[in-house]
Amino acid sequence: MTSPVRVVSFGLGPIGLAAARLALQKTSLQLVGAIDIDPAKVGQDLGDLLELGRTTGIVVEADADAALARLKPDCVLHCTSSFLPAIKDQLLLLSRHGVDVVSSSEELLVPEFQHPELAAELDAAAKASGATILGTGVNPGFAMDLLAVVASAVTMDVQSVKCVRVVDAATRRLPLQRKVGAGLSQSEFRKQLETGKFGHIGMRESVALVARGLGFELDRIEHTVEPVLAPEDHKTPFLIVKEGEVAGIRNHGYGYIQKRLVVHLDLSMYVGAPDPHDQVELESEPPISLRFPSGIAGDQATASILVNSVHGVVGARPGLVTVLDVPPARIAR
């Protein structure tokens, strides 16, 4: 019988905790450690943070270097930041320990798109130690990019792609509601948007991934973000959005070959969004239409795809890879 893959959870926010909870349930994985810098979490048993009603013997540690040296994991479930520059040192540390990485960082989906020099440095470090680094998730990573690429397997040709995702942010975690601006005024929304660290992250990376997967050589990628205003008061488990305040975002990503639009990603993510769903349309021979009524459950699905990607990453070539370079994730038992 094959030994279970030794896994450490690195970053214990809502998604990190959800991934850790799922990893504990898998017989083909063995969760052996947990890392986070939050003083309120350091020193606690993971079972207490997860409210399992039992201890796990896994105590949260702040010193990643020491924990990795002692635990010697095969793979890390990495959930700390959306932005590649912010996680550079973490990824370099993991590479020095020769540990494979499955990360939820959105910019890691196609890391060279915005950070070519940093991506080259990380790729070299990973290859030097035999480690593999993958960025994945549900969006980006599946619903509006990889799913369209996989669907093309049953076509003879694809002329264009449109992916639509509608998410009722009221059903999602508080950090996501804040990230899409729920409860802000329009002026506050604009100020936050100017920071470049607000709203949905990874739209341009998704366009780039679809194009790469389908062999489209794009001339340019564009994206737009606009606030969606609440038509009436709406209460979530975490906050209240008043009529006229920002309920969330409408985000478009466009990929062009000359003047021809070949990739269009349309994301609506706001409190009270009606008819949540995911849809992929391929203008192809034969035409393809996929629809997920009620939509793909974002938080649960993100934790799932992280955990379900571990085996593929552990078996993949060393270096910085994308979801196009590893086998499509499938359920781990």
C-alpha cells in the first residue's frame, strides 16, 4: 500500500482552514503540521481552530523554517496572499526545503504574466531542489479558465470562448464580501480600486490561461471593474448593505486577436445577485455549452481543488507549473 502524502497547511485563514479540515478527512493524505503567523492561532491545536471537538496533535507554529525542517512534508497547502510579490519569500523557503506547493494565490495561476522576473527566479529555485509549485483555485483556476480548456477536448476547432460566473456574495465568507466592496460608498469603492489590491484578483491571468490552453495568440488583454449598487437593503451573516451602497462588482476580462474578441470572461459577484450560476460557451465545432445551476460553491470548491491537486503536483515535473501542465485534479480519497 502506498504511504499517504505528508502535508502541511501554510496559512490558516478561512480557505486555509477549510483545506486543512478536508485534508484531515483523506486517507491518502496525512496532515502533519500547520503554519500561521497570527498570534491568536499560534500554539493552538488545529482541532480547536476547526472546532472539531477533539485535538489533532497538530499545533500551529509561526516559524515556518523550523517546522518544515522538522516535519519534512511532501507538499504544502499554501493559502496566504493573492499577490506574488507578497509570497515570494515563502515560496523560496519552501523550495529550499524541496517541498511541493499547491497555492491558492491568484497571481500564481500564470505567474509570468505580471511578474516575469520573479517567476523565473521561483522556477529556477524550485527546479534546483526538485520542488513543484502550482497556483490553482476555483476562480481563477477552474470555473472561468481550465473548464473551458478541458471542454475543448470534444471539439474539432474553437473560434471563441465566453465564460459567465454569477456569485451571490451574501453566501460567501466575510473576507470575500469585503474584497468586493460590499457596504462601501461609490467614492470609497473607487479609492479601494486604485490600490490594485481590491476586488477579484486574477481575471487577466484567467484570460491568459484560456488563450494558452486553446492556442490563441492574443494581441492584448483588457479588463474592466465596475461597482454594482444595491437596489434595496440586504443583510448578510456579517454585514448590512444599504440601498444605494456598493453590493459588489461586475468584472469583465477580454482577450483579442487584432480586433477580434476571442476570450470574454464575465464575472458578477455581489450581495443579492440573482440566479447564481456558472456557464461556459464555446463557439466551436460542435458548439459546447456547460451550465452549473446555482453556481460552483466557491469556498468549499476552493478548498477541494487545493486538496485534490496534491497528488498531481507531487507527481509533476519540478519547477513553476500551471494547471495546464499537471493532470486535471480529481477527487482524493
